Amino acid sequence: MNRIFRWVSQRLNLPPVLHHLLDEPIPGGASWIYIFGSVTLAVFISQAITGAFLALYYAPTPDHAYDSVQYIQTQVPFGAFVRGMHHWGASLMMIAIGLHMLQVYLYGAYKAPREPMWIVGIFLLVLTLTFGFTGYLLPWDQTAYWATQVGINLVGTVPWIGQPVAQVLRGGTELGAVTLNRFFAIHTLFLPWSIVILIAAHLFILRRVGAAGPWDEVKAKKVSEPFYPRQVFMDAVAIGAVFLGLFLVAFLFPAHLADRANPSDNTFRPVPEWYFLFYYQLLKYSTGRWEVVLTFVLPVAWFGLLFAIPFLGRRGDRAPTRRPVAMALGTVFLLVVFTLLGIAVKQTHSLVLSDPGAVRGRALYTKLSCEGCHRIHGTGAQVGPDLSYEGDKRDRDWLIQHFKDPQKITPGSIMPAYRLDETQLNALTQYMLSLKKK
Amino acid sequence: MSEVTRRGFLGRAIGGIAALIGLALAVPLAGYAILPAFKKKERPWSEVGPVDRLEVDAPKTFDVVISMQSGWMKSDSVRSVWAFRNKVGEVVTYSPICPHLGCAYQWDGEARQFRCPCHNSVFALNGQVISGPAPRPLDTLPEKVENGQLYVIFEEFKVGTPKKEVAG
């Protein structure tokens, strides 16, 4: 290995290149606080790799998208793992970016001469959020379909340009085949190129202006250490730990796949990914003409502020103690975001408890006109037994057998045997089991 | 043995971590990309029809619906099989593909022979080659009778070889 490297190194005259890449001085020396940028980059590379592999079996059409994802998840060896890596990797990327931005903000590292790096970084954040939004639709399950429906409709509420933009996003007036194909193309072709170019720009600027180092000028000037080996080592250990965590999560917690997208189902309540949850929660508090403030004014103002941050405040003062306003605003922002996130998670959790199977079962109960014979809490006829507390009386097996062949289980019953498929049978049973006193 | 420097040690540790991550990713990814290509396809039983529709020593073609699956995509296609009952009462089914080069052969009721129009291979009722270039007898298909219904597994075999081997 060493001999091969030496041979290549001699032929290509690598030492000056390596010197340039690895011996970049870090003011104040290597530190664990600087790992987040490298971790973000590593997770991005993992997303690019797992994403490319997912595309081996993914079909971006409404007819096949769901089946192909299900095929990946259940049939392909390691498919659940690869999809899990990509799914959880997306969340991990958001966390890594959040921590990276917090560190840069805390250290005042966005100040002159590093404004361009911060601005490119905000564009990278926007691209990453777009990755998240476009990727969310691809499994074409209920969550994907309805969350995207809401997301695009949000854009539609923006005055004047909203509707045309929403239409362009959808590729028409309805969310369908064209939308899925567009989101797939954006997610896998347009965004990757854009983000690679911007990452290169981000790193190029870093190398041109140099790492910021500690906010204490004296400390920064006292020690300087090359990037290699200690900082690279710290980055590698952090990346190793993060990947170990990601591997475990991908193995232990398979990415969720809800039911196939069903545009005619009006019982489904979509919830976005957790990193959009705080905003989703915020939208719940808006009504009428205030809505546009939240859907348009606030996001625009927010990203405007993010871009303006390097130009606000006094030049040169990087220590947090000398930036009380910046620190206070940052703290308030984090408090608001995490409070909203907390409320949203709590409410979403209680929502998940109302079993989607039972919800489908109730829809089926109505569709089959079961209330023509049965009564639940005062609604329906009294030809057959009252089902208000059926969940307390029967177990799953009994119900399933009963639906398959009522007379076999209850001789003399006049209930017809409905020809239900497995999913319908389970849904109806689930609904019956949910009918309990408490 | 050369002395291990601090720089050298860190360098190796970094390389080790990178190799571990790489390996932990490469093994599942390789399996993910490669293994499904070698997965044996399970061919389902296709229904031919009531077994009493078969005539003794008079082969007829019957259409069968084959449910095919390519990855996540399921599709039905219609193919045909030759089937009859021999004098002993056994059910015989033949693949409709000539084992020479894959043409569709026909039953000549007068001559009581199967004839392939492409290269003039001629087969007896029991499938044996009577004349022509066919390298092996007609290919029988796995068949079963359940509740009076005949089922076959529609398999395709390699053509042009003396040995009957499932294609693909």
C-alpha cells in the first residue's frame, strides 16, 4: 500500500498538494468544537452514496413508486438498511448543520472577512431543506402525498406569485405523476449538482480566508497548529461515532412506510418531517389574513435576516460576551423553535395514537353501510348487536373469523359474509377493537 | 522496526476509522446492488383448465395466464401449452417452444406428429425426435392436477442444447 502510494506520489508530485491540503494552519490549535462542518460533509457524502443506490430500484411514477420502495424495504437484501441510512441520514444532516451553524454563530465566525462563507452556507441550508422537502414525496405513501400537498398549498397562499409558483412546482393544477417526476429530478439531478458546487465554494472560501479559530485574539495568535493530523483525527473520531450511531439506528429502526398514497382519502392527517415541525406548529396559530404573514413575510424576513447577519453588529467583536444582543436573539430563537417543536411533537404523538388502521376501518364501516344493522353510540339501526363497546367483548381472532364467515362463528346470524381482503379485514377489526369504554 | 511517531499513529488511526466506515457501508451496499440479480425466480403454477377437457392421444393447445414479477412490477402474460392424455391416462404437457431454435411447432393430426415449420424438426407424440435438427425431445412442463384442474409451471428452456436446462 505504502509502495503504491509512494509510486503515485512521485509520478504526480503529490507532496506540495498534500502540504497545501493538510497543513492549513488552525489558529488556537485543533479542537473538538470544529468537528461539525466535517461531520456535515461526511453525512452528505453518505446521503449521496445511499441515494444513488436507492435509485437502483426506485421507480418515480405514481404507479410504481410505492411498490418499488416497498420492494427495497422488504425484498432487496440490505434494502431496509440502505433506505434507513438515507432516511435517518437526512435528519442527521439537519442536526449536523444546526450544530455547525450554532458553533459559527457562537464564535462570531461569520464576521469579516468570512461573510461570503456564511452567505454560501445559508444557500447550502436552503438547498438541504429543499432536498428534505423533495425527498419526502418520493415514497409516494400517504404521509408523503399529503405532507407535500400541504407544503405546496402553503406556497400557493403567497400573494400574487403563490399560485403560479405552486402550479410550476406541481407541474400542473394537481399533485400527480408530473409532480413526482419533477421532485425526483430535482432531488437527484438538479440539487446534487448545485450543492456540490456550493460545497466546493464554501471550502474554497474557507481555504482563502482561513479558519476563524477562537474568538480570543490573543489565544488565537499564541498557538497555531496544522489541520493534519490532530484536527483530522478529531474529525475522523467524531465522524466514526456519528456513523456508528447512524448504522445502529438504520438497523434497529426501519424507515417508516405508510399506506400507498390515496388522493381520495380525506381522513388522513399529514405531519411533516420533524425539522419542519416547528413551522408546522406555528402555522396552526395563524388565521385569516395573518396566514400570509406566517407563510410568506416571516420566512422571507427570516432568511433575509440570516443573510444579513454578517453585516450587523460591530466589526471584529467576536467574543459572545461582547455581543449581548446577538446572543440574546439567538437564545430567544432557539427557545421559540424548541418550544414549538415540543408542542408539535406532543400533539403529533397523541395523533399517532389514533391508529390509522382504525381510521380506515371506520371509513370501511361507513362504506359497507354497517350502520344499516348496527348501532354505535346511538347512531345506526338496532337489527344486529350494538357495537359501542365491541372492543371490550371480542378479541382479534374472533372478529376476523366472524367477518370471514359470520354463521360459522355465530350460528343463526343473519349478517352477510362480506368479501374483504386482508387489509380491509384488519382495518375493520382494528376499528372494532378500538371501540372500548376507555 | 521503525519507531511509531505520534503523527504516524494518528495517521493510521484516521485511516483505520475511514476503512471501518467504508467497509461497514461497502458490504451492505454491494449485497444490495448485486444479490437481487442472482435471486432465483419462482414461477407460479398456472391454471390450464379442467383435466377432463384433455383428449386421449390428441394434443391441443391451451392458453395459460402467467403472473410474472420483475422486481416490484407484477404483470400477467398469456402463453400457450400443448396438453393431452396418453393411453395409460397420464397427463402430458409440452412447452410450445421447439427445442431447436425456439420456433412454435404445430400438431399434424393426420400424420400424428409435431412439426416445426422453421427447420423441419419432427417429433412423435411422446416428444421424441423423429427427424430434423432438434437436439432433444420436446420439453415437458411440471404439471399437477388438483380438484380436477390441471396446473402447469410455464418454464422456458435453453434452446439448441442436447440437455434440457431451464433458461435464465
